[in-house]
Amino acid sequence: MVVSSYGPHFGEEAPLVGRHGSGTIFFTYCNLRCVFCQNYTISQLGEGCVIDKEELARMMLSLQASGCHNINLVSPTHIVPHILEALYLAVSMGLHLPLVYNSGGYDSVDTLELLDGIVDIYMPDMKYSDAKIAEQLSGIEDYPKINKAAIKEMYRQVGDLQIDEQGIAQRGLLVRHLVLPHHLAGTQEIVRFLAREVSTNTYLNIMAQYHPCYKAFDIPLLSRPVNKQEFYEAIDLAHQQGLYRLDKYHFPLPLRFIVG
């Protein structure tokens, strides 16, 4: 395994972060090849350090000792067997936090079935509703078909997101959807699928932080950030389908306002 970094993370969704952060482990490499990846030095270029299962188990226990609310495994799809070996060690040494499987949503049902009863919180992306766009922008085949099957299996295992009295997620499905310029992500079909084939109580984070990065400048339709109209249109589409359990959303301020 290769890990780029680990530690308490306060930039995740509120039910994961709480007061003490989400115990995030960023794995290097990814089974997607997104031309606009903002973490491309990790996902595409291999930035990180090689570790073994014992070191991964120690990382998990260290995050638990620091007070994190969960163990958040980022981009775990390609190393599931290694993670399971490390978990066996970590649990034998006292690991008890909820486990978050944080993926791009391009996961096989066969793999997910191995995780039934192990993963507490699934946090997949739903990136695209059009297979051709997915192939063009992420270099993968049949993304919508595979993604929808994965979401259904994840929901079968853990159901709707359950949050305790302190506002901390304990179990369930949390879906992320990044709005892309020019409606490239296909938001309308994605929210329709979630409402009609998964649950209208799905916890959904519609994200507005897209900006051109990596190879996106070479693709005219991706060469600008998402605008406010596109973002709030995506929110409206979710509401129209009966999805009201959305993560606290806002449109990012321009940089000139952030820095004063």
C-alpha cells in the first residue's frame, strides 16, 4: 500500500467531522483517471510512502487515540484485501471506531459484498450519469451502470445515514456529487435515481468546489469553475425529486472576497 498522509481532517461533511475530526487516511493512486482531479499528484502521480499492514493498523489506532470520530479510508477500492488484513490486526488491538469507505463510486458489487458487516459508513461519489462523458473525463467504462449497482449494494448493507444526538454519523450511506460546468455531471438523472431507486432520505452532499486543475485546461467545457446558477440549479433538481436531506450547502465566495 502507498499512503500520502493521515490525520484528523476537518474539511469533511459535518456528521463525520464533529468536534475532533474525521480520522482520514489518504491512499495513493485511484481506479479513476479524472482529468480534473484536484489531488492528481496523489491519485495519478503516486505521491506517498509505501507501508505494510502493521503500519496501517498503527495509523488507525493512532487516529482513534487522538479522539477522531471515525476511520475514513480515502480511495480504498484498489487495495481492499490489504485494508482487510490491517483491520484484522487493528481490531485485535482495540480499534472500535466506525469505518468510512470513501470512494469514487466505481466499485464492484463482488468487492462490496466482502465488506458487508465491516464498513459502517459508505461515502461514494456519483460523478456522472452519461457513460461517454465518464469515459472521456475519467478514462473508465460503464461508470453509470457500475456506480448505480454499487450505490444500491451499499444502501442494502447500511441503509440511510444514522446520526447520533451529538450530530455524529454512526452508520449509513452518504453520497457526494460534484457539480461540473455545462451540466457534464448529469445531476438530473443522478438525483432522480437516488430518490426513486435508493431512498428519498439519502444524505446527499452536492458540491460546488470544481475548478480547472490538472488536464482540465485542455478541455474547453471544463476550463472554467462552476458558476452559481449551475450549483443552485443542482440543489433545485434534488429538491424537485424529494431529496431534502442535503449537506449544508453554500456557493464558495470568490478568492478576492476570502482574502479581503
